[in-house]
Amino acid sequence: WTWTRSRPRRWCSPPARARPPPPSPPPPSPSRRSSSARRAVHARRRSRDPS
């Protein structure tokens, strides 16, 4: 089974193992949710307390 032998070499390569995975940037979904929630709160406050 030469294929299986070559497979682990590719998957478990020393340089790849030594290098930690790059930190993935935070998804824009939480920021969008917070912004939308803040907007909703502001709209509710405005509608409740008309200045």
C-alpha cells in the first residue's frame, strides 16, 4: 500500500505540524448582529421616548 504510505507523509508533514494554524479573522456576523441590535434599541428608545 504505497498510497497509504505517501498519504500520511503529505498529511502529517513536519513543517506543517510545527507551524500553528493561522488565526482565522472573526466573522462579520457578530459585528453585524450587534450593530443591528443597537439600531433596533435606538429606534425603540426614540419611539418610546419622543424627544
